[in-house]
Amino acid sequence: MTKSGYPNSPGAWERGADRLHALAEELLPHASAHARNADSRHLQQVIPALRATLHNRPRPAGIEHVMVLAGQLRTVIRLLQQDPGDGVAEMISRTIAMGKAGYTPGSFVTQEQLSKDFAASRSLIQRAVGLLVHKGVLELAGKRRLRVPVPGEPYRTVPEHIAQRLRERIASGVYRDGQALPSRRTLAQEFGCSTTAVARALADVRAEGLVAWTRGRPVTVINPPRAPRRLTPIAPVANVANPSRPVQDLSLPALGAVCAEPG
């Protein structure tokens, strides 16, 4: 050990450099995601310097390389901690506005998915989600689930959302009268929720008289609503033999008048 308390051996500095490089590789994706935001100007300046330090690592690494790298990492961590989540919230909002796959209206997402897709830490995602929910860009759909709102459609919980989709499928004929619906497990996988949420949705649809089931039997559609048939008015028939002469009125009042005529 030296007088300053640092180990003064090439092996010790090399091991310290390994740990710092591993930390830097973990932080760089998060830092790069935030650097794309115009509000992270300081982070945009630090990242190129950090990448250059990682690229120019001496072999073996000495005290100078370790101290420079440690200082840059402290700066990156401080800047990330100062970010209130505006940068991540802006990226998520742009992704939703563009309608990218997985973020279309009516889609469900989790904070874990957001953290992976936008390369942001869990704490930053939580702050960004709070901002987006407050602005109405995302809706809470459970303890861990979020939903992209549908324009013009009121907010629905997960069971309400599933029940509405089942109603639409029954009304459009996707599920016909007497047809068995997919199992609760299949519907849960389709909508990305628990079977409990599916059971609540089926109970709502059952209360409306659209489906029925008994113990040990699948859920089946009963009496799906149909649009009323419109009667087409019958046009008067023309006289085919003489188009200029209309067909005689054969109603009872007309016949009576004819019979009453003299001659």
C-alpha cells in the first residue's frame, strides 16, 4: 500500500480497471439513451470522452487510467441521477406518437419492457411513467401494467378491455351462436394478463346474456345480437303490355267504384 491508501501493484490496478470497465459498459446504454435528449447537453459531452478512455485502455492499466475512468463514471452517474425522467418520457411519448409495434393504441406494456426498450434504469422509468400518466400518454392498467390509450375511447381496466373486445367479436360474428370461446388461459396469453382478469371479463359478458357456461364445460356464445332487417318498399308495377297505361287499381274501394258505374 502507498501512503495515500491505494494499492501500488500492477495486478491491483488491472483488477480495478476490470471492475470499472464492466460498470462503464452497463451505464453506457442508459447514458446514450439520455444523451439523445436535447436537455442532456452535459451528458452528450461526457460520453465521447468516456468511450475514448475505454478504447485507449493501457495494458496493464495503471493508476492514471483508473483515476480518469473513475472520475468520468462519477460524472455520468451524477448526471443520470439529476435527470428527473423527462428525457425517457419524451422518447416514450415519441414512440407512442409514431405508432411503433408494441406501442399502438390499446397495447399493454410493463415497466420492465420500457426499461429494456429504452435502455433506462428502473428508477428513471418510474419517474417517466409518472409524468406520462399525468399527461394522459399512458394509463395505469394494474399494479405493473400500463396501457396506451385509444383516442376517443374512455379508459378501461383490463377486465373491461377484454369484455369490450369479446362483445365486438360476438357482434361481428367472429364468435358465432353456439361456438365455444377460447379457454381462459388462451385469452390470458392473448391479452397478456392473468386468468383472474379474464374470468372477471367473462362474468361481465355472461351477465349481459351473451355467453353461458356450466361447470366442466367451455364458455359458449348464446343468442348473439343481430342488426334488425330493413324491409324494402315495393315499387308500383308498370304495365308491361302498354307502358304508357298504368296497371288498374285492384283494391276493394276501386273495384266497388267500377261496379257502381252505369252500363
